[in-house]
Amino acid sequence: MAEPITGKHEFDADARMAQIVGDGPRYAPLRLDEVTPEGQEQIDAIRAAFNIPDDRPFPDVSLITLRHPGMFKGQMTLGIELAARGTIPLRDRELAILRISLLARAPFEWSEHVDIGKAFGVTPEEIERVIEGSSAPGWSEHEAALLRAMEELVADYCMSDATWDTLAKTYNEMQMLELPMLAGSYLMTAMQQNTLKIKPKGGFDYR
């Protein structure tokens, strides 16, 4: 088994920003009048699922990936199931995504979910603790296992028995089935956004 990173993931954030963002993005966002009818269906579905007003601008990252509307549809079907209809508590979900984003050294995903996490109750102190990993003092048994699950899935593509058993004390069957899919979905998205050189709103605010 590959050893998971349970502490601080040491890397040069400025160098990673230069590598990932560089002179990106690699494709320009589509204008709304360039979106195909199939793509427009997905925009409408996302606005409905997340109660996004029609007058709110659609994110550039989505308007880039809508260049492949079929792939975007598949990605968003899973995304809506996990984010809009998921069974994992929202705060837990964001803690897990933050740890995945950090392990993937994904500036855009990390930056976005710092903001989203705060909206769902993750405190600035907890964001700092996510940086320190599952072994940091201050986590509950459940929270430490949640972060540890992300670390194990990235390192070994499998959750250990000990981590599974700890999470199963508080999660039901649907939540346990959902958790590795959550990790995989956001790791996939991190790889996509990193490769497309999607620029975060700020820098890679990880120190």
C-alpha cells in the first residue's frame, strides 16, 4: 500500500500556480450564443438544480468545458447527484473536497471550495487544519477519518478497513457508497481544471 499523506502536503504553491495557470486557459470560454442546444439544456438543468438565477453569469470554467457538451452532461449528472442530491452532510463534503483539492495541488478547485466551504460552515481555522491533514490535532474521530479516507483514496485508490469502520459508525450505507465517488469526481475535476489551466479568482492561497 502506498503511504497516504496524513500531514501537510509540502510543495511550492507559487511554482504550482506558475505551472498550472501559466498563460492559460488553454481554451477560451464560449459565448452563450455559441453554446449548442444540448449544452443549453445542461445550463438550464444546472440553474434549476442549484436555484441559480438566469441573470447570474455562467462560470467561465463551465463555458470552456461546454465545448464538449456530451462530456459536460455526464460530468454534471454526477455533480448534481453528489452536490444537489447527495446524502453526505454539506460541511463534511466540503472538508473532503478541500483535502482532495490540496492533494491534487489544484489551485482553482481549492480556491473555489475555500469559499464554498465557508458558506457551509467550515471555519478559517478548520481550513488551516485541512492543510495540516487528518493527523492534525483538533479533529473529531469522524472528521479525522473523513480526511484520512481522502488521503488513502488518493494514495492507494482504496479506503483501509480501519478508516471504513470508523466512518461507518456515523455514516449510513448510502453515504458510505457515495464517499469514494465524491473523491473520484472531484479528483477528476481537479485534473481537468489543472490541465485546462483554469485560473482561480485569487492566487493559490495555501501556505
